[in-house]
Amino acid sequence: MYYLNQSQHFNNSIEKQKMAASEEKLNEFKKFDDSKAGVKGLVDSGISKIPEFFIQPSEFLPKPSEIAPLSLQIPIIDLKSINENEESYKKIIEAVRDASVSWGFFQLVNHGVPIGLLDDLIEGIRGFHEGDGEVKEKLYGRDMKKKVRYASNLSLYQLSAANWRDSLTCVFDGSLDPTEIPLICRETIMNYREHMLQLSETLYKLLSASLGVSDSYLSNMNCSKTQVMVGHYYPPCPEPELTLGTSVHTDPSFITLLLQDGLGGLQVLHQDRWTNVAPVHGALVVNIGDLLQLISNDKFKSIKHRVLASSRGPRISIAFFLNPSFNEEKPLGPIKELLSDENPPKYRQFLVSDYMKAFISKGPNSSTLSYFKL
């Protein structure tokens, strides 16, 4: 029932945005959407200039003065010694705490997920996007009731400008039928999901300890009850200076695990400068989501990030969002054990369903967190 309500809310939101958009722009969006071929279809048609609705406002485009030097990189945390001894474990906790407080992002190496599986998933997602057009057409759409769907720009009708990417989305909420996942990447996706759930338990222990609560605290909150996997495909762009692969945003999740190929393009905002996240083969990028910032009462930071468009490509990345059940009836709010007279709550309590409504309704480049600030 929640998904039905949310889908209706989402569809109503789209309709309002459509009415506000100019008829010309709406027609452009619709023509692109009706092709069901995505951005890759545009590239395959041989375009030399991008359609106008992909051109980003100048204030959102990269500026050289805002780019951090290449020497500045997000922290890399090695889990190889996590089970060696107590001292090693404490050092990893400290590294996770420092990264979560200062950056909101870090890369994990020696995390236990087979590198061969990571490589296979990247190739599987590539194979889907470059594969059978009929398979993609059948999955194309924005109906949030569907647990497996393919689309270019889920919020296309809400955007001031579209992003230069196509996406395959799988929503694991207990009701997804694995046979709905395209055959070319089905087995790899299911295998990857199991490894992500195992790794998330390790991460939740480290993050709980970093917050100063019991190791099992976040796991007991069922932070991973719903998982959303999104396999992005960023085709080469003939005019990358005019658009973005992914607009500036923060993630609505507890945490996000990201696998990226070797092309790069992901940037995070650190101390008002955009820092490149250099690809490390076999690494997974971890970032704090809005929900974890909220329950940590702003101790951990959910940081703005974006993906640049590029003349090279395609670029492949797979985001794995860890969320509570969208039907969770227990209110969420700042962790009580973290609160005191010196650290009063900064957010009100809320239901996950209300949180998701706020996330869907918010405008581009705005944060869901602001809806729940005290």
C-alpha cells in the first residue's frame, strides 16, 4: 500500500511539474522519453550537439576555481587487519569516525567482496545498457510500483535540466521477483547484493562504535531493510562542458556503497571545493546518507556530490542504497544516547513514509534534511 501511495504522490508531483513547464520543453522531454532509448539512443543516433534540455544552468556547471588539487583525496580505509587484534580494530574505528565527520565519504579496500565479482557486475551493467533494445523497452518507465525498471532521469519532468545518464534500478524490499532482473546481469546482481548485505553489517558495527553506541545499535535499527541498487550508464558526451552526468545532490539513504569503473568523474564537495574521487580498482566508495546524518544529530555528514559528463566513456557505476523499510512504523530521530544539554536534538522525529514524501517532493539541489530541522 505504501508503494501505491508513494507512486501516486510521485505521479501527482510529476503532473504539477509538467503544468509549470513550458509546452516546448515538455514536448522535448516527452519525445525523448517516448523513444525509450535513453541517452545512449541519442549518442547512437550520431548527434554532435546535446539537446537543449540537457544544458545545465551556468551556476551548476564546473568552474576551475572551485576544483581542489588532485593531491587532495578522500580517505582510503583498509579493512585487512580488522580481525587481527583490538588495537587494529580501534584504529579502523578511528579512521571511519574521522572520515564520517570530516568528509562524509571514504573508500574501502580489502573489504572481503571478491574483485572478480565487482568486475563482473560492471560488465553485466554495461551488457544490459548496450544489449537488447527490446529488453530495455519492456523495462522502461517511471512507475515506482515496479521493482525493476530502466529509465533515463527518474525525475525527468522535475528537473531544470536532464542528466547525461541512463539507469537500471532494482528495489529489494522483500517482494522483488529475481526473474524480473535482466538475464544478462541477474545472477551477478543477486550475488553482489548478498555481499553488500554482509559488508553493511561490518560497516554498521564500525559506524556504531564510531558514534560511541553499542556495536549492534545500527544493525538493530534495521537500517538495511530495503535496498535499492542503481546501475548507471554514462555515455560519452559531445559537449560535456554544458551538462552533468549527475547533478549536485545528497543521498537520502543511511549509507550508500558505490562501485565505479576506472574512468572517474565523481566529485565530492569538501571545504567548499570539489574533490575528485580517484577510482581504485577493487575499492568501494562509502558515503554517509541524509538519514545517518540525521540520527547522528549532525555528527556524521551527508555531503553534496556530483558526476561530471565526459567525452570519454561509457562510464559505469553501481550505487547500492541502504534504507529502512519504507513501511516502518517506528519513528526515527536523533539517537537519544547522543543527546545532552550541550547537544540537544537538531531534528524532530518522523516516520520513514513522511521522509520519503519529503524526498520525492523536494526541488532539485535541495536537501531533505531541512524538512525535519527543529
